[in-house]
Amino acid sequence: MKKEEMIPGRRALLRIAACLGAVVTTRVMFPGETRAPGAAAAPAPAAGPPAARPPAGAARNPAAYRLLPMTGDAPSGRLTPAPPVRRKPFLELPQVGHTMVLTFDDGPDPRYTPDILRTLRAHDVRAMFFVCGEMASYNRDLVRQMAADGHIVGNHTWSHPQMVKLAPSAIRKEMERTSEVIEDTTGTPPVWYRAPYGAWNRHSFEIGAELGMEPLAWTVDTLDWTTPGTDRIVKAVRDGAGPGVVVLSHDAGGNREQSVAALRRYLPELIAEGYGIGVPHP
């Protein structure tokens, strides 16, 4: 996941059961590995309720994000459980029917994200957008549109850094600030996150779980960030198509005209072949 260009300047534990929910209309169990806190993390893959809220408009220090109440309207006031700490991210969804998940990283970008949203809307399918907090803060209307259309808005950090090179406090800040922007914009905190460049480490898994998020990587990398040509992007998706596949594309971070054009071609082809295009739900 490369980042060529980014615009300068980018809560509450969420209820997630060990059993994650439906893809389209099918129930799915995610069999991710867990580990005890402090255990060593597995090598990173190749690059490839609701809490009580402050008064509207009140400023919040991102560092205090996790200090907000965690019981809310949970049954009998019980604490809502955090996801388990993973040893590795999910690379795909279980093979249930002909289901694929399309994901878009680095946005939103007003030059390309609207066209991607229009194409998804035209075919009545849902996708996942892993937004960078800085980009989201500049383009809140697009983030709201993602949520209104039923897409999942995930956390892709604030400024798209190599998290494995950051101190835990810096990783937390990157993730907390982005979760705050997403929740303040959509009314719902993110439940999925993705490490920039696919660079994961123990701290990112621990902090992500503390913030109520599950880690998602990908099965098929379209390499669209290299602008290889629309035909090659389409071929990558078609060659990698299969049940449970997670496709990585981008809607920002550079010129994404090829990504937009490729989606218009391969999406109707996948649907015509009987693939369901959907998203996981908590």
C-alpha cells in the first residue's frame, strides 16, 4: 500500500463478539488467531452501550479518547467486550457462497471517491473504505456519504505512516485521532482497521483491539497505486476472484483514474458471474 500524495495536516470500545456477522445475508465466523497480551507477534504479511458522549461541538483531546465511559446501554451495565488481540490480520473471509469484499484505501479524495461511490450505488453493492483521518477531516461529506450508502468506514491511521517504525504512543495517537474523526462524522466508531503498507506489529494489534477494532488485510492486491493500466487492474481482480476474497484498491494517494475505470469494468462482470459483493457486519 504505497502513499504517493497525501493532503497535509489528518472511541469507546465497540461491542464485537467473537462471532462476527453477516456477509451480504450469510452468517460468517472469523477464525482469527488470538494471543495473550505480551506474547510475540507473528511476522507481518507482505505488502501487499455506545459510550456517553460529550456535548455536541465539544472539543476532545484524542489522548483521552479511551477514557470515556464504556458501559453505556450494555445489558445490566456490563462492560462491552473488546475484540481479542490478534496475532495476524484477516486476509480473507471464510468461503461462504460466492462472496467477495472490495476495499479502498487512503481516501476519501474528492477527485475519485465520488465516482467509486456512484459505481457501487449503481450496482447496489457495499464496500469497505479504510480512510486516513487527515483526509477524512478534510472530506467529511464523503465519509458521511459512505456511511449513508451502507459502506463500512474503517481506520487507516491519521497520516499513513509505517507503524512498525513508531513508538506505541504514536501508533495510539494515529489510530485514536482517526477513530474520533470517523465517529464524530458518522456517529459510529470504526470496527475495522488496516495498517498502512500492510505493516503490522504487536503494538498495532493490541491498540487496535483496545479501540474495539479488528485487523483486515487483503487477499488480492490490484497494485493500482503503481498505475499499471486499467486492463492490468481488471485482470488482477478477475484472476484473483473467488469465495471469501478481499480485494485491495485505492481511492486516493495519487492519480486513481485507472482504479475508477477498472471498477466500472470488473464489478458488473463479477456480479454477472454470480459473485456476491458485500461487507462484514458486527
